[in-house]
Amino acid sequence: GAGVSQSPRYKVAKRGQDVALRCDPISGHVSLFWYQQALGQGPEFLTYFQNEAQLDKSGLPSDRFFAERPEGSVSTLKIQRTQQEDSAVYLCASSLGRVTNTGELFFGEGSRLTVL
Amino acid sequence: LAKTTQPISMDSYEGQEVNITCSHNNIATNDYITWYQQFPSQGPRFIIQGYKTKVTNEVASLFIPADRKSSTLSLPRVSLSDTAVYYCLVGRYGGATNKLIFGTGTLLAVQP
């Protein structure tokens, strides 16, 4: 596709369930980011991949959060034993560049997670 | 890591020029300044990026003073469709530090 695709767009989970959120970045984009956006707040950095390598996961809020990009394209953000505070929109962004200070981030529309 | 500060909200009328200022006192030498626009239920969308002085594209201008501790996004002749949240972003990625930090965002409300 032409843009970053995320699925599912909406996910409702019961507290304690595991969820998996998928991101299809723009083809050929080396860099991939995950952000978490709570209602009324700006996006908060979670993790960054350069191809298949997860170079920075310092933003992941707990060890219940896990992200992977095994073949350097599609990425999955997994949240285990979901809690109510995990409710947020999870945004994926990709960028063509690898090591750079510039470059436009292309965002998907996000996956809205609601934990009951 | 450079943290940004923006006004929480601004009001304007159609046809006016709007200037949104972002403070980033701890900006690093290699950091670029980028602005994004976000509509409800959508991901942020790139508007403009700069390093110093002035940058202009078809939708906006970005003014950066010599000390680079702030920047101003200028939207000429806004319309109702410009109502959105605008984020100032400072940072870099690819090396040891990969956080591209979004500010609090400025909610711009354009009225008829």
C-alpha cells in the first residue's frame, strides 16, 4: 500500500488478556517507530527499529510490552496481561532513512486499544 | 533529551495568519525541528522541518532564531480545515538516542 497500515483499528480487551497490534510500514522504509498516545496527550515514544534490529526500547512502560520486526518489514507490538492503563491509541510510524537527523515520519492511523 | 513546550491552545479566524511558538531550550547541535499536524482519529502528518533560519513550503513557514532554543510555525490564511493539534518535535534517531519527542501539542481552533 501507499501508506502505513495498522490493524486492528479498534481492539477491546478484558483486563488480563494479551493483545497483538500489527504495523505494515511503507515498503522499503528502514526505520520503524511505535508510539503510545493517551487521550488528550501527545504521542509518547515506545520503541524504535532499524530494519529488524530493535535499537531502542527504552520507552516500553513495562516488561508486559514487547515489540518485534523479525524480517525488517512488518512489526508487531504485543501487550501481555493488559491493564486498564494500557488503554490508548498505539501509533506506528516509518521513515525511509536509517541514521539521520531529518526525514519525515509517516504515521499510520493507529490502533485504539480499550481495556475493560 | 530536548523537551518542548507549546501553548495548549490557540484560537483564530478564517483568513488570519497563525503563529505557534515552541520552546526547546535543550536542543542539541544535531537536532532538527519538525512540526506535525494531527486530526482526530488520525496519525500525525508531517508539515515542515528545519535546522536554522527560515524554511518555507507550500503550507507553512518555520522560523528558527540563531540560538535555536525556540521555533515558530506560521500558517498563512488559515481555514476551518486547519483546526487540528500541532506538535513540535525535536530530536534525531539512528544512533544511541532514538527518541523523537513530541511536545504537548497546540490545539488550534479556527472559527468562521
